Amino acid sequence: MNDISFIAAGALVGFIVGLTGVGGGSLMTPLLTMMGVPLHTAIGTDLLYAAVSKTGGAIVHHRHRNIDWRITLTLAAGSVPAAALTVYALANWFPDANSYKHILTTALGFMLLVSALSILLRPAIQRRLAQRKTSSWGVRAWVERHTQLLTIIMGVLLGVLVTLSSVGAGVFGVMVLVSLFPALKMIKVIGTDVTHAVLLTLVAGLGHMSMGHVDWPMLGWLLIGSLPMIVIGTTLSSRLREDIIRPILGTTLLLLSVRFIFA
């Protein structure tokens, strides 16, 4: 593939990310693999792409005090060590990238499926949680008593699966926060999720880099294409109805998940 193709791919993903707020990993990694990039290189490069592209958003949220640092660090206490251990396992338990390709493929398909369901079902889940917020619902009460432990456990799960697939740090992360912290304002959910995603994808991406899974020129071209289009997509997002965008994007990810699960 030539440089223009990667710039175009970055522009397409950046525009959709700006338009919908969905993390680029859900779209970038499948797109790169369909362009002929080896899966392990697509994942490693996309993780660092996510870390760089989300950093600006994290800085803005920090300036506006939209980050709950306690929750961010609690999630990271589970996800960052899990990401490092996952990279260690890949590097030391398998002879080469081809020997664990099936693990990456399955993880990618699974996380695309989870992301699709998160997008499609999020409004219904939020409504249900809002209805139960002030009730003595048994499950909700149990979750509230064990919130810190559950946050760390979900961080571990995110750390492993995001490292294996590059998908889910944004979309799945939001659903984790909405489910565990229903009283948290949505702007703080987003700010906390973006900041945690920067930490997680940076650690996971550097781990993949240590195994030679990052294509630096390709990463540069992707960023050149995507960063301006994220701004344009964000500007246009207020003019489009979310209830139209969400089903289209969710269905697209659902179809992509089938492709990788049954690859």
C-alpha cells in the first residue's frame, strides 16, 4: 500500500471518530487488516495511534476538570499491569507472531462484538440504570458495596483484551464506567474514559513496539490523515442525529466482528 492510502484511511477513521466519538481502534485495526497489513502490526500501530490521538482530548478534559482521577487510577491499577503481563506472555510463550495470530483474531472479533453491542444497547442500559439509581435493587446494592474491586477487575479485563485486539478502550470503557458509576455525569464518564484509554493504549502500544509490531511510517501517515478530520467530524457531529448514527455504526462493527470471529 502507498502512503496516500494510509492518509486516506486515517482521514476516514478520524472523521468517523469525530462524528460519533467512538474510539478509532474499533475501526482502524479492521481497516488496516483489510488493506493487507499483518494483524499484529495493525494492532501494535493502532495502539500507539490511539494513545497519540486521544492525548489531546485528555488534555482538554483535564483543563475542564472532567476527569475523575480516582476512578482513572483505579482502572489503571488493573489494566496497566494486565497489559504489560499480556505483552510478556506473547513475547515469551510463543515463538513468533504467526503462532498467536489466532488469539489476536479471536480477541479482535470478540471486542468488535462487545463494542457493537455497547453502541447499540447503551441508551437502554443508561435508562435502566437511571431507573434503578435510587432503588434498593439487589444487584445495584451489591455493586455499590464492591465498586472498587469491580473497577480493578474490569481494568484487568480491559488490559488483556485491548492489548490483544487494540479495540474497546473507548467504547467498552464507557460502558464499564456507566455501569459501575451511574451517578457520574456523562462528561466526566467520557473524560475519565479517554484519560484511562491514553494510559492503557500507551503501555500496550509500547509493549507491542518492543516486539517490533509498530510500523512507524504508517503511524505517521495515519495521524496526518486523521487529526484534521477528527476536528471536522466533531464540528459536524452536532448537526447529525445520534439515533441515526448509532445503529449504522453498531451494525457495521457487528458485521466486522463476524468476519474476524469466523476467520
